[in-house]
Amino acid sequence: MRENHLPVYTRADEAFDCLQTAIVKGELAPGEKIGELELCTRFNLTRGPLREAIGRLESRGLLVRRPHAGVKVVAVSAAELMELYLIRETMEGLAARQAAERMTDSEIADLQATLDAHEQMIDEAQGQAYYQAEGDYDFHHRIATGSRNTKLAQMLLGDLYYMVRMYRYRLSTSAGRPHRALGEHRRIVEAIAQRDGELAEFLMKRHINAARRNIEKQIQDGVLTI
Amino acid sequence: MRENHLPVYTRADEAFDCLQTAIVKGELAPGEKIGELELCTRFNLTRGPLREAIGRLESRGLLVRRPHAGVKVVAVSAAELMELYLIRETMEGLAARQAAERMTDSEIADLQATLDAHEQMIDEAQGQAYYQAEGDYDFHHRIATGSRNTKLAQMLLGDLYYMVRMYRYRLSTSAGRPHRALGEHRRIVEAIAQRDGELAEFLMKRHINAARRNIEKQIQDGVLTI
DNA sequence: AAATCGATTATTGTCAACAAAGCAGCAGTT
DNA sequence: AACTGCTGCTTTGTTGACAATAATCGATTT
């Protein structure tokens, strides 16, 4: 009778992780057609577990399958990326509201501590937008789980974030934005600490809206190509 | 070069459909532990495709798997069902707003026509809440696709609705609600026809909120047990 | 008598061979 | 010269057998 249910990794889980990170990191380019046995040799897997993983990823919308004709990585257009941000706006707004109602005091304290860490990271590594991106991810991750809304967290963490991160990897956050974003994060946490759900929702929506407009501008300026 | 890509059904697709409908219809009860080979004999499948389907359904949150210990249908608590409705509220609000901006005139006309059909169904089969439930599903389905937001539609149609429908099957919509719901539907479509996205969003959110409170009340009254 | 440890059994995870379907190249015809 | 139909090949879909793991039941010990 094992009490400690530490995650038992099956080959299928392994395959899932390998594929997912490869897609997110851009090692498998969007639109690229991928062969099964090619992936098998690449990740040291057999086709059974791999196919299970492909099924899961297809269900999550990261892969597109055409029966008997192969699987390819989903290609998201600029317009679709913008729509992803619209979805994030509403869903994370809800998450922030629920987080304000449900996060424990210690969780909020932790969140504030991570923001301090993020600030230091930004100061130390100026221009190293990567850290900010990871920090940003961390922040939103905590709010999603803090909402205590199982399905909401699942949809945000399991579906949306992977698609967003997939495009995060190739976009350099514009110079001034990290500091601005951090300020916005602070105000959201303040609202949560004051248990002001409505305000937290409003601020979160505005925050993501700003991020969306930022990317939109970069695309229009030709800085970011999709 | 085949032009007409009619859906090619593989065994895995078949397995997926079988399992999904069985879960939604309650033939596989929530919490019930299901064995693979039992399902194989039941649906005339082999384990390969079945496992692929299980992987997909697990990824969608309808099944819960514990490695080496089997798969069971997810059991959603009353509280979680309420949170599902909170998610629907925000997401379908967004869908209604985008639908107001993007649906074609003929799509809107079609939508109005289906509402007329629903009204007739309700009048003819009084108390037959089933038709209303299906009609309701149809309505929300059209709005979701009408948003032209691929990911949003995918999340609503592929994830949330199946979970909601799973619990719809066992709840009898209270007597007065079908007519009220139809009225709400009409006002939403009106807003869409007038291309008033904000209003459509507001009305849709209120509509789903009302549905949620209706179920909440039924649960409290003991009419509906989960 | 209760509890724990161990062997058995049933079930899941994995693999490799088989069948089927699409794709590409070639040849023949129009 | 372009197009259509055939043939062979590659890739995917499927199957059944094999290996590994957890649950169950029984025996032994405290």
C-alpha cells in the first residue's frame, strides 16, 4: 500500500513531455510534418506510447492530424494569436477574481516574494527578456492555481499557456515592458491582498490587454514575424 | 488528389466517440472504475485504439488515470459544476461579443429561425425538458462557432460542453425555465443582429448566470443530487 | 485475533509484426 | 506536351503477444 503517490512516469508520459517541449521550444517548427518513426528514433520511443502522446497533443490543439496522411505541428496565425490573448484576458480575469477570494495569506506572501525576486532578476540582467518571460509565466501560473478552480487552472495551464509560450520563445519583449509589467503585477497582487476581487479582475484584464497590444504593435512594425 | 475530405473514421476515432457518448449519457457512471478489456469487448475494439481514445479523454479531463491502476470517469462535485458555469459565463460572454462582430447576416437569420423552431418544440412538448436542453445546446453551439475564434470554439465545444452535458442529462430543467431561457436567447440574438457586441456579451453572461443560479437552487432544494 | 509480509493473479504498459491506405514516379494514351 | 491510370513504396493504423506493476488473498507471526 503505497501512500506517497509520486508521479509514475510511463513511456507515454515521457513521449508527451518530449513532444510538448519540442513543440514549445520550436524544435519542431509550426506547419512541419512529422513522421512517427522519425520521432521514435529521435526520442528513443516505440510507436505505441508515441501515438498515445500524439493523441493527447492533438486533443489539446498543438498537433493537427489527417488520417493516414500524418501529423503536423499547428500553425497559428497572427490573428489567432491575438484571439488567444482575448481568451486569456477573460479567463485570467476570472482567475484573478477567484484568487482574491480564495488564496491563503501565505500564498499571497509567497507571490509578493516572487515579485521581489523578479524585480531583482530584471535589474541584474537588463535586456535579458527571457527571465522576465519566465517570471511572468510563474506569476500567471500562481494566480491560476490560486483560483482553486480546477477546470479553469487546467484550461489555462494545460491548454492556453503552452500555445502562448510557443510564441513567446521567438518574441523579444520590448525594452521598457518588463518594468511596466512588473508594476502591473504588483498592483494585481495588492488587489488580491486586499481581497478586492473585482479590482483584481479589472487589473488583470488590463494587464493582458496591454501585453496583447504590445505584441500587436510589434507585429505591425515588422519586429515580430509570424 | 482527393478534394472532398470526408471524415475518415479510424478505430481510435470510433473508440473516442463511443467512450465520450457513454460518459456523457451516464452509461459509465462518474467514479466508476473501468477496465480496458471490459471496454474492448463492449465496444468491439482492440486495446491500441482504445488506449489512444483514453489518452485523449484524459487530456480533456473526462477521465482520470492512475498509472497501472486503471482509469475512472471523473466525478465532478456540485461546487465544481458551479465553477464550470463561472467559466462558461466569461467565455461565452466573449463568444457572444465576437459573434456580434463577425457572424454573417445569413447565419444570424438561421439562428433566429432555430429559435422559432425551439419555441414550437417547447409549446408542442410541454414539460419535455429534453428538447429544450438540446435546443439550448444548439443555440450555444452556433454562437461559439459564430465567434470565428477557433481556439475559443474548440475549448467551449470540445471541453466545457461535454462536461456540462454530462450533468444536464440528469437534471430536469425546472418548469418555468424553458420559456424564460428562450426569451433570453431572443434578446441575445437581437443584440447580435444589431451588431451590439457589448450588449450581447452582457446578456449572455446574465443568461448563463441565471442558469447557474437555477441549478444551484435545485441542488439546495434537494431536487438535484450530485 | 489482528496485522504484516509474501506469493499469486489480474490488469495495465510496452513492443514488434502485420494490414491498409496514401503518395510518388513512371508509362501509356490522348 | 499534358493528363490519366497503374505500380511500387513509404507511412500510418491495427493487432496480438509479452513484460511489468499493483491489487488481492492467504499464511505466518506477534
